[in-house]
Amino acid sequence: IRDGISYVNRDMCTGCGKCVEVCPRDLIMLLPESQKVFILCSSHDKGAVVRKICQVGCIGCRRCLRACAYDAIEFEGNLARIIVDKCTNCGACAQVCPTGAIVDLAPRHAKVEIDPGMCDGCGACKEICPAGAISGDLGDKHEVDATKCLGCGACISACPKGAIAYVGNRKTGAAAQAGADDVA
């Protein structure tokens, strides 16, 4: 425990789950090692109360809920909870969290680019982008602002033409999303 928050030493953890069983406040849970985005503080208290006891407590603002393009966040009272089966580790929720309650340990993927020869200007990518990194009018070619792009791949999955790919990776559409972890 550091500063009132339980931490697990990953080098010593065997994944046995005993800490989960014995925690009297039900504050510890096991997550798959592949889960890189998670919530640090498990307090269910309201904003002002949680901030008094935990510097990284969730204040229930729901910004993460609005930022998640995958419906991978739900709220239990005032506390955000990441639905691991739906989470893609894109980090959009952590990017907007004002308290740092959501941590993103995933190495960021490469940025994306839109092939202007394939883009039909449908706007599906712009609509789903959690960072607002895609611009363009309906029917016109769209562009990505690399300074805003999170590299989450939401636009790649949404593009019906397969016109979006990670920079340096010519795979597009579902193939690019499946291989996203291979991109540096």
C-alpha cells in the first residue's frame, strides 16, 4: 500500500487471487496482462469526498464514458468501470480523465493516414474518432491531424472502404486492426 492505495508488485505476483479474496473492501481485482488501460482508485464515494482521500479518485464526471468509442465503460454509482471484454486499450478514456484515475500503460500505436484515392467522404471515421482528429466535409476527402490522433484504430474499423491504415503499415480495415499490436 502506497499513499493509501493498494499496488501489486508485478514481479512477485503469481496471479493466485488471494489478495482479491482477502481484501475487506473489495478493492482489488485481477485483470488480464493484456489489459493496459485501467482505473487506479476503486472508491465509490462522490467527487469531493473521494478527492479528500485519493488524489487519483474517479469523480464521476463521465468524460471517459463519452470518449469511449467502444462502449467499454460503465458506471457503478460514481465509479467508472472498464469492461475488459470490450476495451481495445485505445487510451481515449485516459486522455480525457481530469484526475488521472484512468491509467494507460499501452505503448501507443502508430498514427493513421487516410488514402485519398479510396476515401469517399462518408464521414464514418470522423464520427467515431474519440479525439476529434479527423476533418472533412461529407462527400469530400477526409484528413487526419496527426497531432491529435491517439492511434486507437477506431476509424480503421469504422471505414467501410478500408481507406485508413496505420502509417508505415499498408494493411487496412479489419486486417490492420487485428495487426495493430505489431505496429511500432
